[in-house]
Amino acid sequence: MSLACGSTCVKYILFIANFVFFLIGLGTVGLGVWALIDDDKILILTEVGDADNFDVVSLIRTGALVLIASGGVAVLIGFLGCCGAVKENNCLLFAYCVVMVVILFVQIAAVVIAAIFQNKVTEDLKVFLKSRLSAQYEGSITTKDPFSLGLDVAQIQFECCGIDNYMDFLSATKWQDQKNASTIIPLTCCRFSNKDAYYSDYNGLILEDPSCETSPSDQNSNFRKGCWDAILEYANDKAIYVIAIGVAIGVVEVLCVVVASCLIQAIRKSDEESSQ
């Protein structure tokens, strides 16, 4: 069977695209298998987890299984696309189109579901974070507690304070028990002239106003700016890039289906001409 020049080009374009899918899939499966079987690394990672509230080992293993499953799908897509193109096999190409269309519909359904439940999920998450702050936040810059450390990092990076504002710390029992009576806000709610030093040497942090913790103002601190709104604002600013990547992936998938469909038609036409 001999395809026309244009159809041959389409054939190799489809092969190259799906060979890339195949390699990405293999890499993803390999990463998932490594995470699943390397128990020593998993046990080390659990040291930074919150064992009282999360089963970190199960979470990591679930993530590894998700990687293996998604990588397996990519390997399947790549295999069907590569073999279907090289062998000029309509059955494999048709199966490839079916799998790609199913994935497209699943992605569209996921976006719709995420949009429908977005408000509910974000409301529940905010309530959860505020409850964790009340029960767990320590306020010490040398803390080893995962939640306290995470909130301090967020307050430094996003220049914010608390979930809604500094008032959230009034119910932070651990912080209230250990702070000085005159302290109103945690240190990480203050403004620093060198905030990036926090990530290398927090002892080198320089406050813009040394009285910030006891006399917070809009000039020397971020005490009115909640991290919830600050992070949402940042996420909304970056959302365009996420949307663009998602659209690009969808376009590539649609183009692959179109190219595969064109190749199927070309193969059929070539078969008909050969049989005459």
C-alpha cells in the first residue's frame, strides 16, 4: 500500500507526536513506580507531614498510583498512535481516536464539575484553614510544625497576615499561650526590608519597624491583609497561564484526532485504489 506524499507527511507527524506521548508516559510511570517502591524516601517525607490529621504514607502512595495510571494512559495513547501510523492500521488508529475523544470528554467534564463545586470547595477549605490556625499555629519563626511553618512562609511571601486578617490570631491558642502580653501580631506579619533572607537565614531578617509586633500599622505590617485574598489574587493573576496550557493541550488532542482521522481516510482510499 502506498500513500500519497501529503498523507505520508501526516503519517509521520502523527508518529512523532505520539512517540513524544509514549516517552512522557514511560517517564511518568517510572516516577510513580519509584515513589511507590522507595519506602525509605516515603518514610523520610512523613517526617514533615501532619500524622495526627493525615495518613501521609497513603497520600504519597495514592499520588504514585495516580502517576502510574496517568502515565499508563499516555503510554497507551502513544502506542496506538505510533503503531497505527507506522503500520497504517485503521483498527489501531480508530482505537486511538476513541481513546483521545474519551479523554477529551473526561477533561471537559472535570472542568465543568470544578466550576460547579468551586465555591463549596473554597468555602470549606477556608473554614478548615481557620480552624487549623486556631488549634495549631505556634508563631515561632523556628517552628517545626508543618502548618505553622507553611503559614509563616505564606505570610512572608505574599505579605499578608492570618487567613482573613490579624484578628484570626486572637483564637490561636498555642500562640496566645507563648507570646508576650504586649504582642499583637506574629513576627511574619511584619514588613521586612529583606524578606528573602527568611529562606536562607531567618536570623538575618531586618524589620522595617522594630515595634511592628506590638504596634502594627499599615506602614510597618500587613496586619489588615489576609492571606486568603492575597493568594486568591495571585492565583487569579496566574490563571490565564493555566487556562492557556489547558487550551493548548486540548487543541493538540483535537488536532491529533483530526490527523488520525485524515490518515484513516487516506489508508481506506489507498486500499480501495489497490483493490481495483
